[in-house]
Amino acid sequence: MHHILAWALALAPFAAVAAPFDLSHSGRLVDVSGAPLNGEHSIVVTAYYGSGQSNSWTFSSVSLQGGYYSVVLDGVDTSWFTGDVEVGVAVDGTTEMTPRSVIGSVPRAHVARSVEVDTTGSAVACESEGQLVWDSSTRNLKVCDGSAWLPVGGVRTVVDFGSVRRWSDNTAASSCDDYRHPTNAGYSYAGDMGNGVYTVDPDGAGPISALDLYCDMTTDGGGWTVIGKVGAGNFPVTDTEYINIVANPTAHVNPALLQTSSQPSSAQMSFLDRPFTNALHIASSVRVYRVDYSQSAAGNSGRYYQRRINAPDSFDAWHAIRDSRLFGDGSIVSTFYVGGSGSTFKLAQGSVWNETTLDFPNASDGTFGFWDDASMVLNTGETLSVSRHMGLMCDGIGSRGSQWLATLTTGDSRFKNDVADSFSGIWYR
């Protein structure tokens, strides 16, 4: 069910002689929960006048942004206004909404020659519904819906909807990178920008639910979506519970931690589920992992990049985080080294990201390996093949150990009890 939230009707002065003219009609449509309608909708506007007389206009495809719409009623006759005129609206074939709105002539109207100008996109406060401003920084005419600025046509920008950011038409981008570097000409990374929580919907109209996630919009060109955090330590849980923490494909694990910039605590992990992780992969054209790693051991802390070269859409990115062989060519060299270094996968550390090429040089690291096949039986019944030291960074880089994110072999003494001062944030772009 839809509701009209606000009406705005313009009526030109008229003479006593009957004469047709055009009448501008606009309003705002929201659903029963108060959420504004967006996208294309059919609208029927009916004017009621005289003794049971009426006239209707049908608009089969009206574009709504933040619930706002505007149409022109042509052929309006001034003779209708000898008494009250009521207007009713029906949306998408539903019955006409009630109550109808009464309109009438105005004795005098002043023509607005200009609206307030905002040169920065944030200098003018959105204080009342219907307030207009020209944003010269993005060249958009914006209307206030009572709490946020929405563009009236033109380019969509980033707007803070309370505690989370989305496009100004209240839609979500497919990733943080899609906000930071939009490929659609109708959207611009302008407005309320910077690091913070954004709504991410990797498959658009698909079945995967959108999620609020923290976006790094400043490091290495920005556009990095957090997909996991690891704080190693002594987890006081059963083996089955721990397996569900590190390898549960059916639900997000501790997603609240992925909505902040905070480092995880010791013995704390957070991961996105398998469908969401793989949908991010499909939506991405960059397809690079970044791990911000912190540990007291000398030389281990730092920023790491990892990439499966030419990874197809079918690449199981979620599984690859746990099985290093998926990053390589599938072969195991010298018992545990993953084959394909430099040709199938890349691994590097330091300030090596190139924003022009959206790539980094391969470190030719020979320690990227598959250390033991630690097959896990998940709560879904699936047997998942994993690397003992997971698939991200695996056993370190440059022959330095102790850089794995978690030990996944149940018989290993470090299972559920990895190096307590090891912390990492996992990002994807």
C-alpha cells in the first residue's frame, strides 16, 4: 500500500472565461512503513469538480527519486474552479488513495527567480521538507525530504542517512569501490564522503540482502570493502564452534565488527558469508585482497596484497581465503608450495599498490603454500578442504612464518590458540 506524504500543486491565475491550461502537480509517495518509493511507477491523477464531474490523467512510467515525482496535467479548464476542486491519486493500478486533496486558486503568486546556492555540498542545512538548494559543487538541484538532501534529477551523490551512507536516491552501490569509483555516469562520489559505514548490495536486485559495511575510502585510492577481521588468541569454544566461526558458509559471523574501524580483540573473528563474499567478487573488476596485519614479531606487521590472476566469475573467493591452492594453479610444489607464483597468483608486502594500473608487483614469494589438508566438516554437512594456515598469506612472505591468520588443523596445538598478539583486517576491492 502506498501513501501520499506531501502535495505541491501550482495553479496559474485564471479569468472568468473558460480556457484550457496546464497544471503542474507534484507530490511524494511513501509505503506503509514510511519508506519513500523509488524507480518507475504508473500514476493516475484524477480531478473532481462541479457536480460529480471528473477528469483523469494516466502516466504509465513516472520516475520517483526519494518518493518525489512531478507531472503536468494538460487541458485543465478554468471553468472547473467555480467551486472546490479535489485531486485523487492512484499508484501502480491500486485503488485511489484517501483522503483527496482540495486545491484552489491563489490571489497572487510571486515568481522565484533563484534558489539558495550551496558551493560545497554541505554548507546549507536540510531543515524542512520541500526546501530547495542549488549545489554548485555537483551541479545538482536538491530538495530536502525533512532529513536529507535528494537530487532533483541529475547526478546522484553520497548522502548520510543517519548512521549509514547511500546514494542520494536511497539506493546502494555493489561495493565500496562502486561508491568510490562509480562507472555509471548518473552517480558521482561527491557529497558526504570519506571513510565510514555504507550500505553495500553486491547483487543489486538479486536475492542477497544488502549489508552495512565499513568502507576504507582513502587508502590506496579508496574503495576497499572490509570482508573479515581476525584477532588470534585462545578461543574458549569447542572444535565445532570454532569451525563455525572461521568457516561457516551460511551466515555472517559477527557482522557488527565489520561496521566499525576498530581492530578486533584477541580471540575475536568476523567474516562475511559465502554468498555475499562471492557476490562481491563477481561485482568487482579489480579483484584484489588487502590484509592489514599487526604482530609484535619483527618484520611481520604491514600491509599485504594478494590476487588470483584473471580469476573468473566462478572463482570461489570465500573458499580461497581458507584454501591457498585456489589462488595458485592447483598444484603443490615440493610437498607444500603452491604452484603458479607470478603467473597464477601474486603476493606482495609494503607500499606497492599502483592506483593507475590497479595492481602491484609480485614478490616471487616461494613460501606461499598449502600446509596440510585440514578438511573440515561444516554445520551444513559439507566437507571443506582448507589449508592449515588458511589461504591468505598462508605461511608468511619472504620465508617469515607466523603470518597466517588462523591454524585450521584440529590436531595442531595452535588450533583455537594462535599467536595472541596477531591481528588483521581483510579488505576486498
